[in-house]
Amino acid sequence: MNSLYYGDNLDVLRRYIKDESVDLVYLDPPFNSNQDYNVLFAERDGTRSQAQIKAFADTWKWDHVSAESYQEVVEAGGAVSQAMQAFRKFLGENDMLAYLSMMAPRLIEMRRVMKPSGSIYLHCDPTASHYLKILMDAVFKPQNFQNEVIWWYRKWSKSTNHFLRNHDVLLFYSKEPQHTFNILRVPLSPSTLRRFGGKRQDFADEERTRKITTDEDSEGGFRPDVWSINLLPAAAAEKLGYPTQKPLALLELVIQASSKPGDIVLDPFCGCGTTLTAAQNLDRKWIGIDITHLAITLIRHRLYDTFGPQIKKTYEIIGEPVSVPDAENLARENPYQFQWWALGLVGARPAEGKKGADKGVDGRIYFHDEPKSTRQIILSVKAGAMHANYVRDLRGVLEREKAEIGVLISMEAPTQKMRAEAASADFYQAPSGKRYPRMQLITVSDLLSGKGIDYPPEDARKDATFKQAPRSNPSKTRNFELPLD
Ligand SMILES: C[S@@+](CC[C@H](N)C(=O)[O-])C[C@H]1O[C@@H](n2cnc3c(N)ncnc32)[C@H](O)[C@@H]1O
């Protein structure tokens, strides 16, 4: 059974993932250098949204949490402890040290869960790759370093005092020297074919010429450690609006090279689920972990849209509330996550928050019940005690937003008076003639027992609130590679 965990990966790894149980780890942790580490959806017309949702602000700031993390690693001794102490001397107590202090115990856990034949790919950028390589050397030993893979992409911008920064880095380490590795080939370019492929004898190294010619003749050249894969263009079918989403083509290369069908692939920072989708495409099993309910919601949608309804039976979600007390706990610990979880259950998209244009709106659902029309459902989520004015306020927001339906999701059951007030809001009549209550009150307990919002069905919902991922087509070659020469 594949598993998707909601939670902090350090905690999830320690609590749930057994020693030597994973074949391949890919991680793409957030980093401050990359401003779009905040979850930021594109607007429906493709422009950048005002509604910026901070999924995890300042995860990597030097504070008591990172200081504790640092202390724990240092006290454990060994190479990692020495590397961290050296970093502290050199860097001081700054954001970079915080980042490395948060990464160190997680990398140690990742090594623990890897099988002896396993590999790990740490995706980062040149801002931190040099420090992370030292840390990876300390955790995995220098002799297990396999490659620094450069993912090169085209991105045109202005740069007057340095070259364009157009690559990411994937640090590839194995747990032991003997590790799973499948040779991947690349088609040789016409110029290479012309140089090495003909019958010319004017090469210094004839032996080499013969070898390359033989491989050409068969399956192409050995894949080098520079991969040229386009960034996902805005119009790419697989692009879902998650800003740090990586191309499936990249993940498929990693998985094809370092695992076999049936192997277990772990992504402890799984975002919108690119690794999980690629693993599923390639018949691998997978484990995903993410600290936001928004990511879990997106992944659920992505898997459903890509692989169809039967996918639901092949994985479990662990760490989401399954009872009212669970939901109360989540609301107490993290009101934002509670909101995202509740909105996720009804397929809504979180709104920016309480300020500005989105005042009073926690989430939105869109639907199209006739061609070229976009209708809206406004959601308000209340974790605390109920107040008589909640229904009235939401009615006001409904008018202001010209939305068709308003939904109040609450932990506490609404009073009789609130129900009466909701009932007096009348109905939204769809073009089909069917009527839907304009104000709907749903409790968390209703949600947990499977109740949803009453609004026009499947066809009207398609591709409306979240962009729909395309159906899986693993046999299709992804056309993302750029010529290297
Ligand atoms: C750069 S994104 C990953 C994007 C992903 N590769 C994709 O293609 O969608 C990093 C993710 O890590 C998650 N994250 C951050 N800190 C985490 C933690 N401590 N435990 C688990 N997930 C975490 C964030 O919520 C975010 O979704």
C-alpha cells in the first residue's frame, strides 16, 4: 500500500518509517533563496495571484527550534557533529546554519530508512549546494558520492554582473558503494554522430571511437550528469499552479536510473506530488510526506485525475484528522492547517486570508453549469464557538462577491436560529432547473461522515477549482529535453 503522510517529515520518519525499507529517496526541500517557496497559485487567467498563501513562513530561521536541532546533532557526535560545528564557526548563527541544522537530522533519518542498495537525490540550488554537499559527505560518507547532477534549463532574464543562473543541483549519493543503478542512454546529437559515427580513422583514441560507435549503433551514449530539461511552461498540461512543482521528466529520470519496478520511492518534501506521480507511472511503490494539508489535497486531486478513481484504493493518507477530537486538536495546534484540511475535504481552494479583497472568505469553489459561465461558492470555516452573526456575515459576503452559494463549515453545530436564517436565503437555481440551497451549514462531523456541499455535479466541476492533471500516459516520451550542444 502506498502512503501519503501529513506532518513534519522528521516526526513521520521517526514514527512510521522502518529501518532499511526504502530503495530511493528524492527530496526537494524549501529554501529561502527561492522566493516562491511560498505556495502561490496562479490566477485563473494565468497571472500571479494576489492571494499568496504562506505555506510555511521562515521555516529556516535561526531560532530556538533550529538551535535545539543543532544541539541534538552536535551531541550525537561523529562526522555530522563535526561538520555542523565547523559550519557554526564559519557561518555564525544565521539562516544558513538554521537551514543546515534542520536538514541534518532529517538526512540522518533518511539514511536510516534507506536499504543498503538505496540511493538519495537531494535537489537544491547553488545558494546552498556547496554546504549541503559537505553535510551529505558527513552523513553518507564521501566515497558514496555518485554525482552532482546539473539540471539545466532555459530561463531568460537580465543579468548585468554575472551569468544567468539557469541550473539546479541534484546531489546523488548511495548508502553503500554497491547500489541499484540502471544505465540510461541519450541519443547522440547529429554532430557527435558525424564526428564519431562514421568510418573516419583520424581520431587520436581509436579504442574510444570504436566503443562509442558500438553504443551508437545500439542505444545511444551514456547519459552524462548534465540534464537539459525545460522548466514547465505556463501552458504545460502537467502544471498545476504549485510554484515549486518540478517536471515529471526530471523525476522519471531519477526513478528510472536508481530503482526497479516494485521498489519503494520516498519523497519527504513531496509538494504537489510529482515524485509520487512519476513513481506510479513507472510501477514503483511510493511514500510521500508533506507538512501542509494544501499539498495533501492537491496530491489527492492529482492522483485521481491522473490515474482515475481506482487509485484511491491503492494508497492511504496518514495523519489527517479522522474524528472530531482529531480535528479539534488540529484547530488548536494550527488553525491555518485546520482550515486547509476542512477546505480540502470539500475540494475548495484556500483564499488569501481575512485581509483586503478576500475579507470574510476562507475558500472558494468554482463551477461552470453552462458554457462560458463561472459560478462561485464562498466558504467560511469556523473552528471555535458559533456566533449568531456568522450566517448573516456570510450572506453579506455572498452579495459582495456575487457568489451563488455560501457554505459555513463549523466545529460546533449551528443553532436553530442560524438554521432558520440560512433557510431564509432561498435557493440558487441552476440552468438545469435544479435548485441548491444558497446558504449551507456543514459541521466537521458531517464532513467526516462524508457529507459534502450540494451543488451542480461532476461535469460542472471539471477543471474549475483546481487545474486538472492530465491522464497518465507513461509510454509517451516527454518532450522536455533541450539539445545540449
Ligand atoms: C519545494 S516544495 C516541493 C515541490 C515538489 N518537488 C513538487 O514537484 O511538487 C517543498 C515542500 O516541502 C514541504 N515541507 C516543508 N517543510 C516540511 C517538513 N518539515 N516536513 C514535510 N514537508 C515539508 C512544503 O510544504 C512544500 O510542499
